[in-house]
Amino acid sequence: MSNPLVNLLEQQLGNDNLMESLTQQIGGADVGQTRNAASGVISALMGAMAKNASNPQGANALANALDSDHDGSVLDDVIGLLSGKSEVQNPKALNGAGIVNHLLGDRQTNVMDMVSQVSGMDKNQVGNLMIKLAPVIMGALGKTKREGGLDIGGLANLLQGTVSQQKQSNPMMNMVTSFLDKDGDGSVVDDLMQSAGKSLLQKLFGGKKK
């Protein structure tokens, strides 16, 4: 079944030029590492959004944030946005650090550790990538909500359905959501290591590496 959120992320983040641009900005990584790390970041943030939206209060807060700050306009020029060459009228739409902190809280460091081990990318580079990609992911979700006319229940169902769909075919998503359901000691890192290379972006884009 076609998933509008996954399709939009594929459209926005499947561009080789974008991955090359991100790799250059982060420095010290190769495109393959960036692609794998981006998969881990997407899995973690989508899993966290689904978890937050699994209760009415969290779903309402997420819907309000999307309606007020994340209408999808950041997707008009993603490469320019990520390189800092594109401007967006609402600064909150670009606050990647704030988005990550809100979604992951005190689990942010452990998620960065896991993505670093899976991708081979330095932990600090993963953190930088996470901050850059968070506004894009929120923008994609906001655009999907707006274009689909989704209410709070529809938004929660979209996220839960996306995560459930990915868990069936994407070990990265499965392990990340398992981690988010734990108390956060990073105990699933070894499991994630066994999943290296079988990632959301590789699944979507055919595992292309350079």
C-alpha cells in the first residue's frame, strides 16, 4: 500500500545531490555513511513521533506544532535549506535542535550512539545530521497532514501505520522503536549493529552508494 509520508520523504531525500551536499557539510564521512546515518535518523524521529502521538495529548501537541510551524514550505528548496542558503519565514520551522530535543529528550545521546555504530559515522556528525534533517521530516509530515486533510486521529494513524509498515521490512526501524520502548540504556545497540545496511533509505532508494 502506498504511504504518502514515505513517498514524500523518498522524493525529498532520495536525491544523490542532496546526500552529497549533506556529506560535504558534515565533513569526514562518505555518501554511503551519510545515507545509512540518514536512515537511522529518519527511523528514530519517525518512531519518536509515532510514540508521542500514541496518546491524545501527544497527538494534539504534535498536530498543533505542525499547523503553526511546519506547513511543508521547507520542502520548496531542501538542498538550499540544508546548506543554509534558503530562507524560511518561520524560524521555528528550522529549529532542528529544538525538534530533536522535544522528540527524543534524554534519549538523544543514545540514539546518536546507535546511529553512529550502524553507519560508521562519528557521533558528532550524526548529531549534526539529525539537526539538519529534523525540519525536513517535520515539514514532510506537516505537508502530508495538510494535503490529506488529516485530523488528530488521522495523523496518529498515519504515523502508527508508517512505523508498523517499516518495522515489517526495515530492521533499523524495528530496532529503533524497540529502543524507544525501553528505559533507554542503549541495550539494543548490538541488535542494531546486526541490521547495518538494511535501512529505510536503502530500502526506498535501492541501496545506492557511492
